[in-house]
Amino acid sequence: MTLWVLSALRGWVGYFHYRNSSKAFNRLKFHVEARVRTHLRKRHKIKSRAAGFTRFTNRSLYEKYGLYKVPTTAGWLKAHAVR
């Protein structure tokens, strides 16, 4: 996985991370994990999807491959400045 893809994900999350984003970020997290796992399966020539899940667990995606952990809860409650 290239560095610019991970930094783009981090920037996108930073920009859109506000109050009611938990559902969207859960879906985003699942999608990113699946795409990275698919990339690794193709790179290592593993045809079986089940074998890909066994070999490339979520833990290994974050620890070994350095995938950015998408937060699933909002960082703040309001999207505007405090008055």
C-alpha cells in the first residue's frame, strides 16, 4: 500500500470527522480493510478469500502493514466554532 493512499485516508477522516459520522466511518473502515486485504491477496497470489482473512487478520493489517485506524466515534459534538 502506498504512503499517499494512507495519508489521503487520514486527511479525509480529519476533514469529515464530526458529530454523526460513526455509521459512515464504520462502513469506511470495513471497506478499507477489505480493499487492503484484497490487494495483499493479489500481491501474495492467494486465491481463496477465506485464506486471505486467515493470513491477513485485522490485527496484522494495523500492526504489521501500518493501516491507519479510522476512528468510529466523533471527536467533538459541534461542527462550528464555540461562541
